[in-house]
Amino acid sequence: MFERIEPISKKTRVVRLLRDAILSGAIKGGEPIVEAKLAQQFGVGQGLVREALIELEHYGFVQRTPFTGTTVTSLSLEDAQQIFEVRIELEPLAFHLAVMRASEEDLEGLRELIDKTKQEAKSEDLEGFFESHLSFRNKVWELSGNRYVQQALERIVIPLYALYLIRRSYNREGILQTIVDCLDHQEKIFDAFQRRDAETARQVAREFLIKMKEYLGTRLVPEVPES
């Protein structure tokens, strides 16, 4: 008669509340996050808040800087362009390396993620889509077998995906077109993986990233006049 109630830990609740506040704009990009203040507001220990912020950092919603503190992810157009300049050179290498290392089981896992993104795109579940698409790319980075490439991409790319969600109200139609482009890209990449065509995988990845970089100013990061 009733659906089962999902047990949720305090840390998970804190993560969800903070993420929702960031996505709604209640906490603005670049705004500092004070662990002690949050702990008092939530009625939890400061250590638990720190764990929640570490998880949010993993998904790109906040940026933690040693000796400075934690702030909500905020990237300028120039920041995003510089990230893409690195991605255009580095990420195609990860796709090239991954092709010959991927097992049939790995391909099945990638296919499942592609199908999941299709369903999320159909229902316009933007948050679910970008999380799944990032999982797809993260899986490829892992399959590259080069931990330095993987770590570098995780560090610079993940904040961009959080930014897509944070800025989704800026240009919804543009974001939806980005989703269409991502779906097409995934299919081309998967086809190259199935054919064990590493060079095509590299080229498809590079062309996709160049295209996404060209759309940054209109689809993702609005130009903000300097004060």
C-alpha cells in the first residue's frame, strides 16, 4: 500500500539542502560557506558539515581552497574558456586510450549510461541528465588507464557540469540544445568504441569539445559587465 521510506543520513540531508540552496540561487556563486555557521543552523557537528562539503566539491558545486575556505562554484566566461582549452587537448587523449582497454562489460556499462541519459533528456530531468552524462565521461576517463589524465579532467571538468545546473534558468533552450548535442556525441563515441576505432573516438571527442567551447557565451556563462 505504501512505498518504502528511504533511510537518509544526516549528512545526505545536509548535502541535499545545500545543493538545493545553490541550485535555487539562495546561495550565490562565489559566496563563502562557513562551516561553523552551517553547523549551528543545521544543528549538526562541524565535522559532518565538512564531509557534506567534500561531497559537494566532488560534484563541482563548491570549491575548497586551502587556508582560504569554501565557496560556491563561480566561473567566469574566461574561466570556462580556459578549461575548454585544456579539455580540447587532454580529453580526446583519454577517449583514444580508453577504446582499446574497454571490455565488453565496460561497453555494456557505457550503453546503460547512454540509455539513462536518453530517458532523463526525454523527461527534461536536467539534473539527472548532466549527472549521468558526467558519469559517462568519468567512466571513459577511468578506462583510459592513465590516472594523471583522469585526475586532471576530474579537477577541471566537474565544476563545469555543476555550472550547467546552476545556470540552467539563464538559457533553458540553449541548455536543452546542449543536451541534444551530448546525446548525439555519446552515440558517435559508443560506435567508435564498438568498432575499436581509437582515432575516430579522439576526433569525435575533439570536434564536440570545440563546438561546446564556441557555444559557451550564449548557452552557459553570461557575460557580466565589470563593475
